Amino acid sequence: METEILFNEKYLPKNDLIFSIMFEDVWLFKKLLKSSTGRRIKANKVFSQASLTPENVLGSYIRFDTFSPDEDDGTLYSMDLQNTYAEELLKNRTIFYAGRALSGQKVIKGDYKKLNKVVVSFIMTQKKNDEPIEIISLYNQKHEKYSDLLTLYNIYVPSVLEHDNMDDDLKVFAAFFSVESYEEMVKFYNDHKNNPLAIKLILSYNKAIGHENIDSLAEKEFFNMKITEQDIAEAKVEYEAKGRAEGRAEGRAEGEAKGEAKLLKKLVKLGKSIKQLSEMFEMPESEIEGLLALDV
């Protein structure tokens, strides 16, 4: 095998941090943008949450994994990896952070004509949709374009893989984001070993999981926030439903406590300490320990 195949089950190809590290690469960023949206960008640098420092003002209002302004017209292109969010939360989160990329721009003396357009691409790694690529723009009730300041693209990876008439490069990206084991990575290589994009993805992934600061980067507030939002949303749905069902038999409080315990145990598996959980949920460490001791 000419290309070395590496794999880290903690950092899958669909991991937000891995995505951020890999797609700082300008060539990969442009390739994914072109294959998923048909748009081209003139850029020599890609910003990523993996490398932005706390004092960098861009990171304070552009809350996407990777982004780059077009050097010609200033349009801000961003790409963000999304995993399993509840659908309503996903839509609201999408609009919230996309709008923030607009509202965070400086407006001098009310000159809103100089606002830079924002094009946001969300890579949905687990959700399916009838249309593999969903385009969302601003229209009025007559279906006339109201403004082109904001355009959203939702790219549904499982649906891309199921459709034949998709861009070849996008199919390769989708296959890569779907890899969840060493065996699947080997299969990805064997299926695409003559494709330069696939080889680039494997080599970039190898480099990303070997990043000397990867574990400390994983503790960065941005990535922890996304994990916490996602897991809290999922667990909330689960334990509210469970609480309703169990509440009739054993009391609502106990049903909700089991749901909270399930959430806390999931976060512990993701590397959270009891102290971190205590600070995150504003609960005494003894209460966290008690919930973790529940049999759920």
C-alpha cells in the first residue's frame, strides 16, 4: 500500500476539530466549496477555529469551523460540519450563526451597501434529505429575491452518497466524511486510490490526528460548546420523553434524574471531568457524582 493509512477512533473524519484542521488547507477548502455549491473563491488563506486565538476578533462573531473572505468582492465563505442535532435546534442554530456573520460586520455611517455577502455551507454528516443539496436564500411572498446578502447551503452527506448525479469530487468528500473505522478508511483508499483528492484527504487526515496539540485543541471552548449543545439537545429530548413515560409510574423527578444521568455519562465518555460538569451545569460536584452513580 503506497499511502500510509492511519486512524484514530476519537477523531473521526467527521469530527469538528479534524475538519477545522484539515480545511485550513486552501486547496481542500476551495475543492469542497466548488463541489458542493458550484462557487469559486479567490483566496490565499483560510481561517479556522482550530488556529484562531482568543484575541482574534474574527472568531468572536464568525462561529464556523472554517471561513475565508473572497479577495475580489469580500464575500465571506464559511463551511461548518454538523452532526446529530435535533432538527428544530439545527435550523435555529444555523440561522443564528449565519446572521451573526452579517451583524458582526462594521457599518460606517450607516453605509449598509458595503456589507459583505455571507455564504454558509453546512456539511450534514448524518442527516438525510430529499434533496442532497438544499439552498436557502431570502425571498419575498412573490418568490422574488429579496436580498443576496445571505445564502445557506445544507449538504446532506448520506443523501449525496445515495444519488448518482452528484459532482464526483463531492461524492469523494461524502465517502470520506462517512468513514468510522480503520477498515472503512482502508476501503475508502482502495475505492479511490487513483483519485488525487482522496489521497490528499487521507494524508491531511493523517497530519490532523498527529497534530501535537490536538487534545488541548479539543478542549477549546468552541469545540466543547458544539459538543455540549449537541448532546444536551439529544439527551433533553430523550430524558423528557423518558420522564413523561416513567413519570406516570415512578414520578417525574426520578425520570428526569435518569435522563440527566444519561447526559452526564455521555459527556464523561467525551472526556469531561466532574469538575468541568459541575461548572457547566452549575451543580455541586457531589450532586454530579450522585447522578453518575444512577443505573441508567
